[in-house]
Amino acid sequence: METAHLTQAEWETLHHVFLLQNLSRPALEAFLADPRCTRLRCPRGTVVYSPTVYARSLGVILAGQLEVRKGQLIVNTLRSGELFGAAALFHTSGNYATTLTACTHASVLLFPQALVEDLFAQVPEAAMAYIRYLSGRVRFLSDKLDQLLAGGAEERLARYLMDRRQGAVVTLDCSLTGLAARLNVSRASLYRAFDTLEAAGAVSRRGRTVEILAEARLHALQAHTQPAPVSE
């Protein structure tokens, strides 16, 4: 790939990718200049990976966002600097696990398995970083299963908000229809869950911004108990 085509912002993004942090600038330039490294520009709506059409390559998002679906369930939204494609490497399965679709215009780099193997051989720290990443993915998927197997819509929503909060605020990265699919509940159940949490004084929602007013009440829902009534 022609590294001269990378913008300063894209270089900054790559510099913060955990897999590449132990590479010097010359080493990173040499890695990216390898002809096996390719760049894809994906208009919104482009299916980047699907169960039947994918590359045995590890990808990094330079710009934009990719939505990750398992069937009709929205699993995650990946952003600039995040990796994808780990499920395509180091196995013999015939199908990829999920469908990745560009939900904005996106630009990605693809590193084929052979190139990743060369990186690990030359930079052992990168291999260790990748192992830590995979361990984190196992934990992430375990938490997702907890959400799906949890009790009712209120508990699933409470768990989701606690996981995604930044301080006391959660900014939803999808519509309520998308969030309902992500939590594996109906849209009507999700609306009722929000109504329940707001009535309990646990949260306040305006559009896609949810403010957590009483963290203890959300914890109570996660523990299969009802939130205490609001004290006047």
C-alpha cells in the first residue's frame, strides 16, 4: 500500500492501534508498504464481511463506523482505530461469524494472515497485545450472552446502560429499533423498559442521550430486584 496516501489523521489513528504501538515509524511504514496490505474505501451500506464473503485478513478502521450483526441482532458498532476480522484468522471454519456493514462512509486497512504472522515473528510484543485483545473479546462476548440471557427488558436495558455509560451519560449510537434488536427485545418492550426506569427515577432520556440519575437503582435491576421508589 502507498503510505504516502495516508492523511495525518490516519497516521494518528494507526499510531494508537494497540497491535502497532510497539512499531517505530520506519517499521510501521515498512509494514504498511507491504503489497499484501490493502486499503478499502466503503460507501455507506457496503457489506465489508459476511458469513460467506470475507477475507482471511485482520482489518483496522481508519475512518467511519462498521455495524456488526449476528443474523438480525446488532452486536456492536466499531469505530475508527478498532480492529475486526479476528474470527477470520487461524482457523479452518468455512464461514465468518458475523456481518459487518459500513453504517457511514468508511475506510479500512486489511492485513492478511501471512502478514500478521510475519509481524508476530518480528515483534513479539505485538503477539502478546493480540492475545490480550482476544482475551478481551472473550470477556466481551460473555457479557453479551449475559445481556441476552438476563431477565426482562428492564434488566437488559439497565445492564446495557451501565456498560456504556460515560460518567453519568450514555449516548446511544443507534435508533431505539436498533437498540431493541441489540437487546433482543421488542421495540414496545424497550419503550416500556425506559418508562419503568424513568418512573423509578433511575434515568432520564432525551432523544439518544440517556442520563443516569440513580446508579443504585440500575444495579438493583441487574440483581433481579425492583428499584426502590423515589424519595420526595
